[in-house]
Amino acid sequence: MSSIEEIAKFFVIIRPVLRPVVVVPERLGVIAAEIAHVEIILDRSAPKAVDAADA
């Protein structure tokens, strides 16, 4: 019988991470910022098996 740790090796967790790119205009006397665009990064990680008491 396989353990949960052995089965977890067959899976990959993929989650999107949204990162805004902020641009600050170079105008005298103006304090402002705007979001130029949003980068989407796919973060991949292996699942981590935890005990029910630790969850």
C-alpha cells in the first residue's frame, strides 16, 4: 500500500500570482502612481503532506 507522501509526488500544485507593475510619472509637483499592467506568474510547488493536528 502506498503512503500519502509517495502519492503526492505525482501531483503539482499550480497557483496564479498576480503582480501589478506600478509606474510613477515624472511630473513636477505631482505625486501619483498608476498600474501599467499586471503580470501573471504561475507558481508551481509540490504538495506537502501534514498531519491533521497540524492543519
